[in-house]
Amino acid sequence: MPAPLSPSDDLRIPGLTFRRFRGETDYPAMVEIMNACNRADQAEYNESVEDISRIFSHLTNCDPYTDMLFAEVEGEPAGYARVFWKDEHEGPRLYIHLGFVVPAWRRRGLGRRILAWSQARLREIAADHPAELQKVLHAWSTDAAPGANALLESSGYRVARTMHGMTRPIEPIPEPLALPKGLQIRPALPEHYRAIWNAREEAYRDHWGYAPRAEKDYVTWQESRRFQPVLWKTAWDGDEVAGMVLNHVDVRRNDWVGIDRGYTQDIFVRRPWRRRGLARALLVESIRMFASMGKVETLLGVDSENPFGAHRLYESVGYRPYREHYVYRKPLTV
């Protein structure tokens, strides 16, 4: 494992130590760290031990015993990092790092030290991969984390893509729209899950940053608390999935932000059915469903450079940007 695994005087944090992952007993500390960071960075996520357990039971290209670093101060959680890699469809191999520092220990050099370890570990991993691959370091941040953005940019990262979180008040409730001729919305039953998953993957291949999903991702998808087929709006053309909005309600996230939202996420239309008004009709149907459930707002995310005009579509039915999320990248040199 690369340095640093021991503190140095330049950090000026008495009692700081670094260590490796110890197994499931670390899940509560990870939740404590992430939620402290989420609160400070206005991130609208509230993680749980169950969430971590589910994710770690299906990790791909990541051995937490070698690919994680924990920082503690006098034995209390101060931060952690995890690294992994994946291949982008028709793109580079991405070497991804996640890093968290508890707010009380920020701006003392700890984040920079954790970033240095993450990059060093990813270079170790990349050294065993084919030399001819295009290799890129990859991280995420938001407009509410200026410290993290400054750290990444001073380390040579640049914003490769900006994603927008968009919200819409339920009122006014839009009038229903007719589906394109020959299509119909049908309930999603267990025997449909694989077809919907496959259609989603097919449609997503046309989007920037797509990375093919493994079979274990299909399992993880169904285990998520956001997997709520009863809320989905799936359009069928006979036995073919034409498009979908995989809606969900995240009660824990709503409690965290204090807004009773419905999430109109995962909006996809397959190529043969595009530019016929299907996405708009499914989205309007989703908004109307959430209105009937008493929700006060809906939310979705979109690539600001989506080539299919998704941003304009969402604005045309009342969504407005309210947050920015950044994809940072820089070339990896071994």
C-alpha cells in the first residue's frame, strides 16, 4: 500500500493515525463520516449501515482491504478514501477515488494527504493494466464544496462535465399527454425487470460517461431502497420496452432535506422511439402521479450537455436547475 500510512508534522493534527479497512465493523464509522460531510456540504444524501453493506457486498474492481484508507484522530473517525476502476464505453479506463474529511479536520492538509494516497494507490493498480489503455483519474464534487473543488483543481484536475439537479413544484399540475400511437404504459412486474434493465442499459449507452454494468449491478439495483417498480412509468410497444421513468420516493432523503419529494429519475427512451414525445408524456404522467400522492416537489438530474435536448425538455415542463455537480478528470501517468 502506498504512503502515507503515517502522519507527518506538516499536518499539525495531534493524535492523527492512518489505518486500513477492518471489515464490517468500519461501516458505522463510514456512515458517520459521510453524513457529517453531507451535512456540511449541503449534499442531500443520508447514508446508513444497510446502504454500505449492500454496496460492499457487490464491489467491482475494488478490494477494500487494499483500496481504502482511514484517518482517525485519537481513535475517532476523521476521514476515509476508497478507490476503484471501471471502463467507460468506447472511452478511457477510469481510476476513481472517493474521499471524505470530517468538517472539524478540514483545511489542515488532511484532504490533500488522502488525495495523494488515493492517486498513488490508483497508479499502483494502473501499473498492472495494459500500457496501451487511455487511463484517467476521476472524481466527483458539487457547487457546495468549494474546498474540495479547489483541492482537485490545484492538483491538476479539470471539470470534464457539469450535471444539474433540477426541481419542479408539483403545482401547477400538468395536463396529461397522449402517448405516441401504439404505445401503452403497463405495470412493472418481476418478469419485466430484466427487460427494463436491458432497455435502460441500451439507452444509456448513448449518454456521456456510460460504463457497462456487471451482473452484480443488476442484483444491487434490485436491493436498493430506491428500487420501487410500483412507481415506474414504463412504455411498451407490444413486447418491447420503448421508454421509462423509474420513479421513486426516498423517505430518508426527504426527511434529511425536509421536503416531501418524488424523484423522477432514470428517464430513458430507446432509439427507435425517440423524438416522438414519449419522454415528455412519461414525465408528465410521473408528475401527475406524485401530485396524487401529495408530494410538493419533484427532482431529477441531467447532463448539462445532454445531446438529446433533455435539459430543454425538462425546463419546458417546469423544472429549473438548483444545484451543480461536477465530474473532475485528469490524465493518469504511471
